Amino acid sequence: MRKLTLIMWFVVSLLAFDKSMPNPTLHQKWCEICGMNLAKFYKSNHLVKLKDGKMVQFCSLHCLVEAMPKLQIEKIYVVDAKSGKFIPVEQAYYVVGSKVPGTMSKVSKIAFAKLEDAKAFQKQYGGKIMRFDEVLKLQKKMFAKEQRRIKHKQNKMAMMGKMLYEKRCKKVDQKFSSMAKLKDYLAANKICDLKGKKLQAVALYLWKKQHSKKIIVPKDAKCPICGMFVAKHPKWAAMIVDNQGHKLYFDGVKDMLKYLQNHSFKRAYVSDYYSGQAINATKAYYVLGSDVMGPMGKELIPFSNLDDAKSFMQAHRAKAIFEWKDITKDVLKKLE
Amino acid sequence: MKMLAFSLASLWRRRYKNLALFFIFSLLIFLVMSIFLIAGSIKKELLTTLNTLPDIYVQRTVGGRLMPMTIDRLEPIEEMAGIEWVMPRVWGFYYFPAAGVNFSVIGVDFDLGSYKQNYNDVVASIEEEGNFMVVGEGVRRMLNRHYYKDFFNFIAPNGDFIKVKLAGTFSSDSALESSDTILVPMDLARRIFAMDENMITDIVIKVQNPKEASIIAKNIQNLYPDTRVITKDDLKVSYQNMFDYKSGLFLALFIGAFFAFFVLVFEKASSVGKEQIKEIGILKALGWRVEDVLYLKFLESAVVIVSSFVVGVVASYYFVFVLQAPLLKNIFSGFSVLKPQTPLMPFFDVSLVITIFLIVVPLYLAATIIPSWRAAVIDPEEAIR
């Protein structure tokens, strides 16, 4: 019963707090990263001024953190939840972990220009007052975990989006540089007769489709090392583009590495064991000594991120995780 | 051509014997074909259902019975590696006394979509608010028969009526699904089954790499010891078991039929009567060669066996898929009397027809030609005497 009242109270407080504001300052309509409606989540918006003078707006600190490595940032601004104006983040007081639901995050972060406002908000909704440096550190720490959760939700929505796209939308063949541009295009050209969440679902699907990269193996491609048809084992496919621009396919990381002992390459890709997506071979993590066998027996199993590699290692009693540069001849010998 | 006319005339001379053989063989082939067709059809139906299923199911059990669980159990699973998506389900059976059947009422999140392709079709095409439902075509027919044209009254466990608008129908590959599934918004499903707001019936999971399903299932089991974690492979095995049991019953029938066939063949093979020896002798005396005699006998028996094979196969198709296999079907589908009746799924398997053809036809041909050959090599003078 107590749990129930707690949940009900939570729901009521959800309804009571609205993250949109009258007259928001919008440099774009959709979040650059996730494509959500910026006005709807205005109180957690962040704005970035780039070194070339361009402005990019994000729905949340989470999306900002995701974009950060690729941006030449000059200054970051955040919305003052009291006045609705953008203020430099250094001046902001963040209330972190209040009962207001977070945007793209389980921990909400609402910023205020004045300490009194922040304290008043804290009194009503709880939470802790922090400065930007601390908040950013916290966000960066939480990022990987949250990203995984968000990706799940986006996967689900993309499934839905696929249906909607096939039934209710005109075809889109273009590629887009950002989610925001994709959504602008959808809205401006009336591609779909959809709104809100359903439009977001279509956008997520198209975005995912644009970024989904699997190694596509031609039917007659043979592995140069073992001579087997690679297309029979698409989950294990690896590919290199050599200096002449030829594409060579391998049925496993092991054979690719054997080949590369005497050859050089321009680009190399391997397939992530879980998702099957193509990843840059030099940036992947490889698990050695697991009980999973590839088409050629013992294998180095590639993963795009370290967490996945670790949990795989645990589940399959593997021995070690290697990065690209650490794979030596001795390691290859262990695979014989 | 003349040979064929001659062999037909020769068959006609012994018409009662040959007609009897024709009927017996037709019946035998009909029986065997029907059995395999029903089995194949039900198997196809099961596989169609199975292939659309998610990789892992997580159900909470208390004292061995299924219980609802809270929705916050989803999150730790989502954080595991190798998972494509995790979805909550709210569903249950709703007994409809007027027709004496159980409907599956399935809650669907009309914002996020569902784990099933054909449910998503529904979600994509429906723009409806409030209390509404989308039903399989079979369910709609059943409701119409009971005068529910555009709404239906669910009776909640506390006795309240919940009036639900019939917003549309959906089609399904699986006849079972189409005649028993009702899709409603998740909150409405909770109200129909009187569940709390944050409760769910079970969790379904799709993994990124199907090979990893069993490992992930084990991890989930460790995470929630009070749950039962079922993978798609487990389901396949248990379906297969149930199916094999039913097939075993059929096999018993089948062995009987086959035994009868062999007895018949043996009987035919060993009965080269004096009459027949004499006939062959006369033909040879008229100047026929051994191969001519054998060709004649081959044509004779081929006419009988091929025509009865064709009749048997066509009749079994008619019996199973047009008449819906009265009597025989009950052996297989006896396990769910309360479920609405479903038509058998049309199914054609060339290899099945060829197998039966190869078992039956060459055997019969051999059984008739070999004794004729034995008779044909006897000296005509001796044979006629």
C-alpha cells in the first residue's frame, strides 16, 4: 500500500511539473542528437556555441555529452528554468536528482541562474545543488549505462518506426548529417502524416537504418587464408580494404590477422559478436580463449565496447581481452 | 498404344478383382496421406507461431504458479550485454461464456509498438483513443454471431462492465491467433484483469545474437531466482515433444495400414494362378517375346496403382483441407477443447507425395511383374498343357 501511494504521488508530481515553457528560445526545432522536440523538454535544454560561430541545441546534458567529442566548443549555455533564458553554464546552479523526471536520463538536472531559485526548487522537489563541473563529471560517469538504456528504447521505437515508415510515409533515400536535419526534412517535405512520438519513431528508424553497417559479403567471396565461402558465416565476417582498394573477406578475425602478417591494409572491419554490426577493427576489443568457436575453430571474438567484451568474457570463461595493438604473433599462436 | 488398349481389356476381363485392388489401394494411400497431411499442417502452424516469437520469456512464479511482477524488473535486464530489446507484456485469457471459448486478451503499447510484426501492423494503422480493441478476424465473426457488432462488454473481476469499442480487425498467418486474439491498450488490459498500474504479466526479450540466448537466460535466472526463464529453443522442444506424442499415436495407425499393404502385396505376388500361366503361355505361343509379356503386365499393374495413387492423394487433400479432416483431426487437436476451432493450414509438400509414391508404386509393380516373369520364362508348351 505504501509503495502504491508512493507511486501515485510520483505520478502526480510528474504531472505537476512541465518541462516546456512559454516563448522558448529555439535555434532549431529538434535536438541535434536524439531528434526530440526541444520545446517539450525546454527546461533541460543546453546550447553550444561552436568555434565557427554556429549554435547547436540539445534537449539534455546527456545528448550534449554524446556530441561533445565531435564538437569544437567555445561556450556552453543552459536554460534557466526560472526565466527561460540561456545562461552560461558556469553561472548555473544545477539541482540534480530531484523528483522531476530527467530528460534522456534517470537523474534529472534542472539549472537555475540564481541560488535562491535553485533552493526553492530543491525544497519542493528535493535533489542536490551542484555546479556544472560536478554535473558534467557525473553525467560522463553515468553516460555508458544510460546510453545502453536509451538505445534499447530507441530500438523498440525504431521497430515501430519501420512499420509506420512502410505504411504511412513516402520513401526517403537521402543521408542526413544529424538527427535534427533528418526530422526537419521529414516535417518540411510532409514525408509522413504523423506527429509526436510516431514521427520520432520513424526518424529513429531512418537514422538507425542510415547508420546500420554490416559487412555485406558477396556470395562467391572466399577467405584468402582457408578458402571457405565467407557468406556461409555472415556473423563472423571480417573485411579489409587493401592499398589497391580491393576488398578481401575473411571468415573470422583469426584468418584476417594471419593474412595481415604479410600484407598491409587501408581499412579493416570486423563484426561485433552481439550485434553483428561492422566495427573498425583497430578500435575493437577482442576476447581470447572463450568456449565459443568460429567457423575456423578457436577465435578472437570482437566487440565494439569494453563492457560487452567483459560480460562476454565472464559468461564464456574466456581468458583475456586484447586491443588491436596488443595482438601479437604469440597471441595468434594460441589460436592454433 | 495398342498395348495399352490390350492391357485395359485384359484388366476388364478380371474387373472385380482389379476394382477391389484399386479400392483397397486408394483407401490405403488416402489414409496414409491424410495422416501425414494433418501432421504436416499442424506442424507448419506451430512453426509459423514459433518463428514469430521472441527469444526469451521471463515469468514470475510463486508456488509453481504464474504471478504478475512489477515493471521495474525490466531495467536490470536492459543493462545486460547482448540484448536487442526488452518488452513488458500484459495479457491473459478471457472466458466468453456465450460461445464457450477463451480469448487471449493482449495488452499492446500503442505508443511504443509491440514485439510482434502483425501487432505492429495494427499499431501503425490505428488512430484511436480511449477504450478500444482490435481483434482477429475469427474473433470478429464469433462476436458478430453473438450480436456484438461494434463494441464488446468485458466483465472485470469485480463485476463491472467495461465497454470497449471494436476499432478494427487484423489478419494473421496463424489461424489459431486470428480466431482467439484480442488486442487492447495495455492499461485497458490491466483493468480487464484487475491488475495494478505498474504490474506486468511477463517479460519478453530479443537478443542480438540468437546463439547467446541460453547464456543470457541463465544470467536472468541468476538475477531473479523467483522467475522461470524460457527460451525459444525450450519452447520448440516442448512443442516438438507434444507433437511427437501425437505423431506416435498416428504411427501406430500407420504401421497397421502398412502391414495391410504388405500382406496384400505378398498375396498378389505369390498368387500366379494356373490361369495366368496359361494365358502367358498362349501369348508366347502366338509369338510374343518375354519382354512383350512383361511390358503388358507392367502396363496393367501401373494403370491400377497409379490411378489409385492419384485418387488417394486427391481424396486426402479434399478430406483434410476442404472437409477439415473430420474424426482424424481430433486425435491431434484434442488438447484444447476450450480454444476456438481453427481451420487446418493448407500445406503441400512435394517430398511427402514422392516418398509415398516411391514406397507404394515400385513395390507393387515389382510384386506383379516378378511372378509374371517367372511364368513367362516357362516353356509355352508346358504352360498351355
